[in-house]
Amino acid sequence: MVPIIIIRYGELTTKSKNRIDFIKQLKINIKYALSDYQEIKIIHFHDRIELTNLSLAIMNDVINILVKIFGISSLSPAFSIDKNIEVLSEKVMSLFLNQDLTNAKTFKLFVSRSDKSFPLNSEQIIKIIAAMILKRTNLKVNVINPDLKINIKVNKEDIYLFANKITGAGGLPVGSSGKVLLLLSGGIDSPVAAYKLMKRGLQVQYLHFATPPFTLPAALKKVETLVQILAPYNAGSKNLYICNFTNLQNELTHLKKENYRIILMRRMFIRIANLFAEKYKIQALATGEALGQVASQTLASINAINIVATLPILRSLITEDKFDIINIAKKIGTYKTSILPFADCCSLFVPKNPVTQPKIKECQLLENELKQLIDWEQILINTFNEIEKRL
Ligand code: ATP
Ligand code: MG
């Protein structure tokens, strides 16, 4: 009896054209995630991946890693057993039907047979195994909503035996949709935005704007921690870049209209992110903006920000409720870090009454006025050139 893990692709199987690439990417991501377990063999088939050469001792740890990998719809720890109905019956009993281990009251058998030369067909196998279970336990059959699903798969070489499926992370394998540059703030929203982008197969890189000494090293540490928490979902990738925005921030304080300060700051963020993404051949930007959440997240603000972008800005949370975002943040483990009280530059420099309906013309006018005072475009390029890789 050999333990294995069966991994199912889900959504992948419907995408015929790119399928091979998806499976390849998923296999790479699984291999990377399991790099501490070099002995595990990863074998792919058209409808599943199987992990073999596993010991029972590492099974739970491996499953905990796999459930964070996008592109996996479900997985099952399973046993490969000899192709013999007596052996099969005994294994069903010993593995699943020990009354001390299961609270199940009802069961259903699922049998599939890819080896048609096996002397018993699926119906005959069901009859034999079901009769045995009914005789030797108190379990009853329930075909609609069974507590215990017992799956038997007759292959060419062996028989697989497994119980209820474990739900996977779903989505598409990270990397199969390309790369995106996310503006990561350290708040609740942008890490959740990252998670949702990863789920659609995007590998996320991060750009964080800091304004030392106004923002503290602890705020940077917080962003680092968030990136580390997100790494298992991001095919292990970190790629956190820090932009020191202090010089530009100082210039923005010269603005006549204080209420436009945040919106102009956001336009600067986007301009810098554009340059960065173009340099690293990243095809889109992303933010954690959600419509109506704060004053700066109105359609007018989004327009005023968007107009300076040369790449699409993916806003994966745009229609989400705060409540739902918080729930995802808790589920993926970023919430506790996000609520640590270290201000980022947006919260530090927020004016008393930020404009909620900014006019694009006014933004341009103010930027032109500022240009009369200082060459902010040059400062912006210098700022971009000083971006540092943190992780
Ligand atoms: P978050 O919870 O992600 O901080 P928020 O609800 O606080 O979002 P804003 O402060 O308006 O909203 O920020 C909107 C988006 O702008 C953020 O989701 C993030 O993508 C980006 N952003 C804000 N501040 C920074 C920063 N210091 N560095 C990088 N990106 C930032
Ligand atoms: Mg914020």
C-alpha cells in the first residue's frame, strides 16, 4: 500500500488551447512549492497530476502547501493498492471504516475503471464492497448526500483508493497569465487585491512608496511581512521594490490647493509605476482601490489617476464590499499584519478635505504651476532611478 496525492486541475481542463502550457506552469509551481521535499515525484496526466514517493509522515504538511497553489481545484490523499478485490475490501475497511476514526453514518461508493480488462466491472465492484460494508458496519447507503465518499479507481497497474476530496485554491496557475505590478500600501486592501490577481494566473510584483523619515522602518517591515505571507500564493515569488517618495512628497507640499494633494500624489505613483513596468516588461499595473471606499475612490478620482497611465490598471477589488475584503484578508492571513498601526504616506499626508470630484484639467493646471517652481519631472525620474529591490 503506497500513499499518493491526486491533484485535479478543474478550470484548466476546459481550456483546450492553452492546456499544455497551464499544466506545465502548474507543475513548475508545485515543484517549487515542494522544493523541501526533493524525493517527491510529480507526474502529470491529461486530467490530473499525481505525487508519488511520499511518506505518510509528510502527507499533512504537503497538503497544507498544495491548498495554497492556484490552478488546483481539488486534491485527494490516496493509496495505491494491489489489483485484487480481497485486498481492496480489506483496505476499504481498515482505512475508512474504523468506527473510532469516522463519525460518518452514511456512505456512497464511486468506482471508475480505466482498465477494462479487470475481471470485475464497476457495478460488480460496488456490489461486493457495499455488501461488505453493510454487513460489517452500521453505515447506511446514501446516494444523495453521503457523509463518506469512498472512491475506487481501477488503473492499469494498480487501484487507487481515496475518501472525500479536499477543495483546492481554484483559479489558474500563477504565471500563466503574465505579470502585473501591484502598488502595495500595507493597508488591508492591496494584499487582497494581490491575492485575487494571483488567482487569475498573474504573477504579482510589488511597488511600495515610502516617505522616510515620516514613514517608519516598521512600516516597511510590515509591507515585507505581507509579501512573505502572499508568497505561497504567488508561486513563491516575492519581488518587492521600494520607492523613496520623500523628495516628490516635499514638492507636493508647495501646491496651492491642498485638497488636490493626494490625487496628485497618486498620479505621481502611477507615472513611476509606468516607468518601472515598462523597464521590466510588465504588462499591467494594479491597485487595491474599491469604489466609494474613501474620498479618493470615486469615479472622478479614478479617472484623474487613470489618465496618466500608459498601461491598464487592474482593480481587482473595485466592486467588493469592505466586509468581504476583510474576510478574504483574514482567510489568507494578511489581516493581522495589515491592521498594525504604522502609517504609510497616504495616511500621513491626507489633507483635511480631500477633493472627491477632482477635475482632470485642474490636476494638469496644478502640475503645470508646480513645474514653474521646480522641475518635478526630473525629480520623478530620479526617484524612479533610485527604486530599490527589498525582497
Ligand atoms: P489599502 O488598504 O490597499 O491601503 P486603501 O483603502 O487605504 O487601500 P487608498 O489609501 O486610497 O485606499 O489607496 C488606494 C490604493 O493605492 C491602494 O490599494 C494601493 O494600491 C495604492 N497605494 C496607496 N498607498 C500606497 C503606497 N504607500 N505605496 C504603494 N501603493 C499605495
Ligand atoms: Mg491605504
